[in-house]
Amino acid sequence: MSPIIVAIDGYSSCGKSTLAKALANKLSYAYIDSGAMYRCVTLYALQNGMIKDKNFLPEEIIPTLPYIHIRFQFNAHSKTSDTFLNDINVERNIRTLEVADFVSKVSAIKEVRSHMVALQRKMGKNKGIVMDGRDIGTNVFPKAELKLFMTADMDVRTQRRVDELNSKGMHVNYEEIKNNLLQRDYDDTHRKENPLTKAADAVVLDNSELNKEEQLDFVLKLMHDLMLDK
């Protein structure tokens, strides 16, 4: 089968990145975490005083976009990609609750989205990629050969996020995480620029009761059927 683009959209903490990484590894495709890219912009804004007293300053963030360089590098130890912001490994830094509190608002800025989408399309020019995010199948790659829309029960999502952060030594409060996810859902689905919606031709994957292996098998079967259809 010729290389294709797999676009995975969905809500926060639905396991998009976990599935995307496993799929990319199985197919020997490149994995691109679009959410990490927006987190990098948010981290950069926090580090440079563009988010103050719970308020962010779009007029200060926008002019800095050409100076924000993002790349992904395979980590042989973790067997996945690390995110680099201006040549500094920020994989851990961008996963904090502080970044999570602002990433949906920063990613709603039109100029930020336009800049990130241009970078993402460049990364997928030769296909053979798996990319996850909020608007990959609807905006970044509307002609992607396979589109998934992931969802899961809110309590399942919350516990997954708590477990993820705890595993990284970040001890967090369950209700605080749940409220953060609820707010991000609202921000993602109500923003003016390319809100989170299901593409008309996307396959819904509710993984509330599916383990990682079952999710991967589900997608591989979809790809097998896609190949047969062609």
C-alpha cells in the first residue's frame, strides 16, 4: 500500500497520541503531535512573559511566531519522539497543567493556527505520516486517506490524564484535571478558528472500554479494508 496520511482528531486525553504513536511505529510512518506544537507556542509565551495574571497577550505572541522553531526527534530510550523548541527538549515542560490551562486559548489565535497549519502541511507533503490534533481531518489534511475521531467517557479521560501526570512525578488533583478537560472541550469546540468537529468522512472511535492493543487492531483493520477498497 502506498504511504497515506492518517488524521486523528478528538477530545483531550482520549488517547490520540498513544494510538498515533503505536500506529506510526507499526507502519514505520512519521508521527507528528500537532498538540505538542501548540503547547510549544504556549510554553514560549509563558517563558517570555506573554501570559500574565491568567491573561494572554495575542499582540505580543503573534510577532514572535517566526522565531519559534519546533521539531520532533526520535528518542531511542522511550521509543517515541521528543518535542524540541528552539533546539531544547521540552517534552516534559509542555505537559504541565500550567501549559494545559492556556493551550486551547493560545491555539485559538488565528495567526498561531495559520502558522502551525503551514508547518504541519509541510511535514506531511510526502505522506507516510500519522498526525493527531483537533482539526487535522477537517482543516490541515481534509483529503487524508484515513480520518479518525476519538472520544471517551469524561471520567475515563480524567483518570487517564491523572495517571499520565502521576507517572511523570506530577501529583495532581482529580477534580482540577476534570475541570481543566471540561474547559478545554468548551474552548476547542467553540473557538472561531477551525473548532474541533468531526469530519463528515471520519470514523468514530470511542475507546472508553478499549485497551491500547484493541484500538490499534481496530485502526489496522480499517487500513486493511481501505486497501481492499482501492
